[in-house]
Amino acid sequence: MTIFELRQAYHCSLANIRGWLGDTSLSGQLTALDRLSILDAWHQEMVEFFEKHHHCFACNRPLSRCHCPQDAELLE
């Protein structure tokens, strides 16, 4: 997938998650912590989706050109 296709998939997924969370008949019983957990899981899924297609979620560059800090570096 090209970065443009990845971004299009991201925006479609974002619209879906916003719609789902905004629909109180589906998510009305969720606590704030539940909503944050869902958003965190969705975000991680997007990160993995981008990586699967060889792009960085944070900077949108191909992984070979990405200069974003890695998770291990963030913990130091």
C-alpha cells in the first residue's frame, strides 16, 4: 500500500471509531476508562497496520527512512 492508501484507511477507521463511540446506543454503558482502553487498542492496531505496510505511523515515512525514537529509547 502507498502512504496515501494507508492514510485513507486510517481516516476511514478513525471515522468508524468516532461514530461507534459517539453512538450512545452502542457505547453508552462504557466508562471513561473503557473508552480510553478502546482508543488505546485502536491506536496500537493502527501502528501495527502501518508497520505491516512498511511505514511509520508517527511520521508517515517508509520505515527505512524513519528517524522517530523507538519504544526502547523512550523508556531510557
